[in-house]
Amino acid sequence: MFTTIKKIIPRPLINLYHKLKAISATIYFGFPSRKLTVIGITGTNGKTTTCNMITKILEEEGYKVGMATTINFQIGRKKWVNETKITTLSSWQLQSLLARMVRSKCRYAVIETSSHAIDQNRVWGIDYDIVGITNITREHLDYHHSIEQYTQTKTIIFQNLKKYFKKKKTKKISIINLQDSSWKKIIKYPANKKYAYSLTKQSSIKLKKYPKTIFIHASDINTKPDLTSFLINTPNHAKQINLRLLGRFNVQNALLASCIARSQKIKLKTIKQALEKIDLIPGRMQQIELGQPFRVIIDYALTPDSLEKLYKNTIRPITTGKIIAVLGACGDRDRGKRPIMGEIVATHADQIILTHEDSWTENPEDIIKQLESGITVLNKKLDRDYFIIANRKEAIHKALTLAKPGDTVVITGKGAETKMIYPGHTIDWNEQRVTEELIREVCDIKE
């Protein structure tokens, strides 16, 4: 009912309502962001991982940090799960959280900042000091209607950076991904200092017109089954980093976090120590290892771009056998991406189990059919190359029973979320726990 009502209310009216809430919340809590150095991470994919990376680096340097992401919250040593299913909280919740960070004497606040929150004025009153972007790929076109509008919304916090409240001895800093199409737009917006990052040294050519931009890049990237190593190169130093997080996309996330760290005069030695201590971001390239003879990975990937990078660049190079995918799509979101998602996964996986994700108000069967339409384009056969099992637990079970030694089972879409939403009802859900239970059952592994 609430979702239906929201659809018929003009968006400008909804955004005005959110802005008035944000104004009142900011005043009520006493402008808490002005007493913190606020780091905002936006983009389509990789925001949560990057936020956790920079938080770890700042802690390694000895700072007390507050953090708010899609999956977790943190104030100093206190950490808890984000069960709201909202990337960026409502203005009252967020301002309250920032006020708690101030009371706890945090130096930094790291905020994962979504395009919805920016457009709806939920982050009004948050005075960002450092803003960085991961990438912009197709997502939320049900809301933004075009990739151009989506991009414009994402870049608003860069556009406003120099307009945010100026804090004593704190510079306004922007960080740009030179391998993303948004870089040309973002780099033009004013900042006290600008950083740019890339997976290749060749990207530095783009900065000829912007010689003051500090360039950091990766080289000698080596992806192994349980390790991703690379050399991080700054203007004056280089250091090898051995990430326990898989994938080239995690090298990009690490570069963004490193740019932020370097802007705060944190040494590469400290950056290396912090990044190499991270062995898990819940629900992000999370390997489930209970002694089974095949690899099992849970990942939050839910866009065409993230699925392409996951299967083509990360899973295939480390898999000697088959790739078995468990795939769903979120309801009440960009319907146009579903056939694309199906085709991408069918291109790179050997077998697919189509299943339920969060269908919200949509019929789960309709979502699955739209995914299936992308798979059948490649002449894949039902009950041989792909299976349809609406019950997610049963779908995961099927994938595990198909797996043989050397295979990789990849379960995408839910990650570390704690709820599963159906039309009219919601259930508790823990992808890791469910998967572990099923591995023990299928492989006869005792706890």
C-alpha cells in the first residue's frame, strides 16, 4: 500500500518532504557533520567495500571512525549490522548517527551515499569534506529514467563540494576514477585537491589538462584463487599489496581508499598493513569454506556490469571446472536490465538456477521469466543448461548438488542482507547460514 501511494505522489513533492525532514533533523542534532571529517563514497558498485577499506586504514593510523554502509554501521569499536535494506539512512536516522559519532569523539565519518539519498535530499545538511566515486554503470533506471540523469545525480556531491561548510584545517578533496566515463564531468568541479586512480598507468594521459591532479595507479596485478596482488604506485613511492579479497574490481576499490588515505597523509606502509588485514567484507566475494570439494562464493552483484566483472574477470580465471550460478533479480527496480543480466550470466556460467530474490510487489515468476529471456537468446536448454526453482533455499541446494570437484558455485544478489521480501510479507534470511547448512547436508560434513 505504502509503495503504491509513493508511486502516485509527484517526486518533487516527495523530495521537498525529505528536504524539510533533513533541515529539521540537522538543526535538531546541532549540525553534527561540521564536527567531523566526512568522507562520502558514491557510485554504482563497490561502495560498501571501499567504505570498509578506508575505515580500516584510518583505524590502522590510530583514528576513531564512524561508518554507515549498506551492510554495516560502526562507531569506534562498536559495530552492528544494517538491517534496514537502505544504503543511506533517512535524514533523522543519519543525523542521529552522526551526532553519536561526535559524542563518541570520532574524527572521521565514512558514509556510503546513494543516488536516491542525493536526489531526495536525505543528505542535506551533511557537509562532506572528501568525496570519491567508484564507477557509474546501469542501475536504478526505474527511478532516474536515463543513465545521463543517474550520472548527474551521482555527481551533485562533487558539484557542491566547495559549497559545503568549510571546517578549520580541512581541505575539500575529490577522487575520480579515470576508467569511468564520469571522470570528465567530475574533474571539472572545484576542490582544494584532486586525486585520480586507475588500473593502468596509461590513464595518466587524460590528466594533461589537469596537471595538479595527483595520480595513483596499480600495476603488476596478479589474480590467484585466494589472493589478489598488485603494486600501488603514487607519484613518489610504490608498494606491493596482497589483498585477500578477490577480483580486479577490488583493486579499484583499494585504489580509491588509498587515494583518500594519501590525502590524509597516511603512509603507504600503513595502507598496506590495513588492506592486507581485511579477509572478509560480508556478502562481497565471500568464500564459504567448510571442506567441500568445490568452491562456493556469495556476492552482492546485482547489475549487468558487476555480474560481467564477477564472472568473466574473477570467477572464470580461478575455476578449473564448471561455473554454476544462482541468479535472481530485485522487484520494483529497473526491469530492462533483467534480460541483460540473464544473458551475461549465461555467457559465462555453465549452468544457472533462476530463483527468487526480493520481489517486493512484483510477481516473482514474472521476474524470473524476464531473466530467462536473456538466457534463451543463447539457445540454452531448460533443465539442462538452466533450471527454474523459485524457492531460493531449494535453488541453492540444486546448485550444490550439481557441483563437482573443481567447480565454482556462485550465489549472487543477496549478499549479507538479513531479510527476503515477497509480495505481502517478509522473512528473515541469512545467505551464509543457509548455504553453510546446505553444504553440510549435501557433502555430509559435520559441524
